[in-house]
Amino acid sequence: MSDERLVLTEVSGHIATITLNRPKALNALSPELMDELIAAVEAADADDSIRVLILTGGPKVFAAGADIKAMIESSPMKMHAGGIIAKWDRIRSCAKPIIAAVGGYALGGGCELAMMCDIILASESAQFGQPEINIGVIPGAGGTQRLTRAIGPYRAMELILTGEMISAQEAARYGLVNHVCPAESLMGEARRLAEKIASRPPMAVRMAKDAVRYAAETTLREGLEIEKRNFYMLFDTQDQKEGMRAFIEKRKPEFTGE
Ligand code: CAA
């Protein structure tokens, strides 16, 4: 067995770039790769010096889905007991923003993984889709729910029932992708955006992510309560005092993360 890492992490300043590293299998999301990915995301989340994560699959592919070869002989109980897909939710639990930089195919579990991130940037040649129907199953890591919320029920239904792909440009038009960039500037754009977010007060960034996430996951009434709670909690931070004081004193704030 190869001891090559399936997931690579590079830290620079306040930003951790996590790269899926299984190019020969188009970054198919095997249980081993997902274990490494979850560990990398949780390590970055626990590291106080890191404020934003970038998740990419490299310049050619994001991920072509869950590993079909690892799943073919599985059974419902094996899938359930192994928590194979349930584990993926731990990525969604990351309190810090994750930017997906999609350089090629984001299919099936790959599209679902991108949708677990908070912002999606794509290169001009990226393609998105939920092709599970073509192999006799349906999306199992959030595709039927998150894609529907992201692009609307009619478009999601067509994509999931036909298994067809859409281009980065279409995905942007539908609201799934934030920005489409030339392949050569994808990582630069991801980094620029990550740095901008990393320069904002980290506690406010966390609370904002938390509140926005609730908008898609709960009722309006509950979401508004969470927003209010998070807003109030920030009045316990030094960065709130500094941000408001700097505004009044007409100077640039210096945020410390406290
Ligand atoms: N699982 C396992 N291996 C995969 C894979 C996957 N999802 N996707 C690609 N690979 C492997 C191929 O088997 C191939 O390996 P070999 O060289 O050993 O044969 C290698 O990656 C290169 O793939 P292709 O030769 O197929 O490359 P291509 O350029 O001709 O086609 C593609 C690219 C259109 C993405 C095609 O590989 C493809 O359709 N992949 C499967 C996509 C898919 O169905 N994804 C959904 C998976 S199920 C899922 O994700 C469930 C869920 O919701 C969690």
C-alpha cells in the first residue's frame, strides 16, 4: 500500500490550503481520503492561527464523487455502521469559513463536498453535477437538499434526474458558484478572497458563518433568534469595541481576534 498522503495541507499566514491528492482516480472520495480530509479540516479549525480554509482538488479536477469501487459491494448496514457518509458532516461543522476552489469536475460527492463549503470559486472549465442516477443510486451526502436550496427545486430536479453536468458559467448563473475565473488565476483569486475574510475580526466571521448557515437549515423564526444571539454575543469581544471605536475615531481598526 502506498504511504502517499491523500490530502495535503499548506499553511501560509492565516490561511490553510487543503488539497485533495488522488489525481489518478480524479480525487474519488474513498473512506481513507475522507478520513484524512476530515482530520485536516478539524486540525485547521482547532488551530488559532488559521482563520480561513481553502479546499481544492488541484488545477484539473475537484472530485469525481464518492469512490464507486469502494462502494460497489457495500450493504445498507455496512454503510450505516461505518458512518461512511455521516462522517462527512464533520466538514460542515467547521466553524471557520471554507472556500472551495473548483478546478475541474465536481461531481456527485465532489459537488456535495463543494456545497459543504461556504463560498465556491470555479475555473472556466469546471463542471458540476449529481450523476448518481447513472449508477443506480441518488446523491447521499446532501445533494438533493443543498443543491435544491442553492439553485431551486426545478433546476435541481432536472440535474438530479438526468445526471447531466452543468458548466461553471451555468453554475454561476444559477447561484451555485460565486465567481468563475481563468484556470491560472483560480488559486490566486481564492487566496485573495481568503485574505480579505482573514483580515476581518475572526469572532464576527465565525458568528456570521454560523448565522448564515442557519438560514438554509432552519425556519426563519429560529434563524432570526440565532442571528440575534450571535449579534449580542459579539458585544463580549474586544474587536467589537475596537471596530466601533475606530469608526468613530475615523481610523483603521486593529483587530486582535479577542
Ligand atoms: N470512483 C472511483 N473511481 C473513479 C471515480 C469515482 N467516482 N471517478 C473516476 N474514477 C477513476 C476511473 O475509474 C479511472 O480509473 P482507472 O484509470 O483505474 O480506470 C480514473 O478515475 C479516470 O477516470 P475516467 O477514465 O473515467 O476519466 P474520464 O476523463 O474519461 O471521465 C468522468 C471523467 C466523467 C468524471 C468519469 O470518471 C465519471 O463519470 N466518474 C464517475 C462520476 C460519478 O458517477 N460520481 C458519483 C459517484 S457516487 C457518489 O458520489 C455518491 C454520493 O452522493 C456520496
